[in-house]
Amino acid sequence: MVTRRDVPLSTTAATDVLAVAAYGGSQAASSQFKRPLVLVHGAWHGAWCFEQIAALLSAAGHPVTARDLPGHGLNALFPASYSVHPRDISFNTEPSPLATITLADYSRQVVDIVNGLLAAGQPAPVLVGHSMGGIVAQAVAEALGRDKIHHVVYISGFMPTDNTPITNYFQDPTFASSLLPSLLLADPAAIGALRLDPDSSSAAYVQQMQDTFYGDVDAVTRRAATNLLTPDVPISPETKIHVTTTGWGAVPRTYLRCANDKAIPPACQDLMIAQADAFSPSNKTNVVPINSSHSPFFSQPQAVVKALLSLT
């Protein structure tokens, strides 16, 4: 089994500040460096998806940290049937080896990252969640609150209303134009995960998957990203997040609304924004429109970085 890895996408300066803080120099160190950003990737992806924007943010002087969530990237485990070609029915029925991993495991990892930054004398970070990573960011913001999270940012991310599982949005009329549901190959309740087939022999299936995630991404990056996807998302489909107006609801938030998203349609993004604003009307969502597909960190990294830097 591959062990959990830490993928710090950080400048040398960011590493130095941790060392200085550890020896009692946190106040001096924190004044020398800009606000850190913690990036949380989405389903089937890994920390690798932030490579371009992490480099740009680091070049602007900001410490940047991203890690593979449990069950993703180098932490991924694969169903045995994923190695079988041609595919047979077992791929649609085999229980996921990641089925026991939960949202709590995800959020615990990110909470530890944030607390580590704060312990090293860094200011409260900007927390960024893409797609499924949005619910992780939401859970972390609820747990840590305004004192420890400077701002939470959703990049076309799931931002569910209180105690609402994300699968509810799959059934909502605003999700009807999404290409994602038809890509899922197994019953989540039966296998304990949401399953795709990035290694499918069907050209039409792979094309739809690329259209879902990377509609406006260049061909080289699209192909590379597809090859890095993993098949299972180790999260219970019925996971609910309880949020409060004094926790997550009090943390300033920004939503990068992706106008050409085929995974989480703009109408569904708008629904979640409206629900969030109704939940905490005194702290409404700052909406930044981006004319992109589901993955603007690939197709429009400069636009994403400009939006993030404006919040630091």
C-alpha cells in the first residue's frame, strides 16, 4: 500500500519561515511573507492539478500547500478489476478498496495543515476548494472558523446548504445538463464510492469525460490530466455537513463561477450560491465569473490566480 504523501507546492521562503517560527521567531517571520494558500483538489484528481497556479502564486510570494487527499493521487488504491481488459461486469460491482475513507478523514488532514501553518507563525490562510474539494473546505471552515481561515474560495465547488448531501444536487433540475452522472459506472451505495473509468477502451466515454472536466483545456494537458485520474472517490454519497452562521457562515467566501462547466452546471452553482446567501445574509458570497470549463486552473490559470491574489 502506498503511504500518504505530503506535496508542498511552496517557495523556499515558505519552508524557511516554518523553520524560523519553530525557533521562536514567528512574529518576525510572519511579517516577512505573504498570506499562505491551502489548495484542496476535487474528486478523482490529486494535488498535481494545481501545479500551474501554485507556481504563479509562489512567484507572487505566497506560500502554497496542496496535498493528495486520502484515497487520491499517490494515496489511491484501485479495484482489482481496473486492471482487467476488456472490462467485464466485475468493474461495475467490485467494492471499492477506499470505501471506508470519509469526509472526516479529508477534513482532518486539511485542519492539520492549517493548524501547522498557524503554529509556525503564518497568518490565517486562504482555503481553496475545487469541485468536491469545496465540501472539504466547507467542513474545515466550519471547524476552524473566522479566526483561523481568512477566506474560503470555491472553484466551481460543491457548497451545499446545511445538512444536505451532495447527491441531492445530482437530482436537482439545475444539474440536468451535467455530463457527469452518465459517466458513473456503479451503484455508489453498493461499492462505497463514485466510480469512473479513466482507462476505458471506449473513445466515446473518454471523450465525454474530458468534455466534462476539461472542455476548454488544450489537448496536451487534457490527455495528461486524464491519465492521472483515479477511478474511485472514497466518500459516502450520503455525507452531510452541518454548518452554522457563526462557523462557516461567518468566514468570508468567494465563488469562482465557471460559465461553461459541464460537471457542475452554472445553474447548480447559482443555486448553491443563493442558498448560501440565504443561510448567512450578512456574509454574502463574492462571485467571480470565469468563462471556462470545470478546470480553469488548467485553461485560465492567470484568471484564477488574479482572483485568489485579490483575496489575500
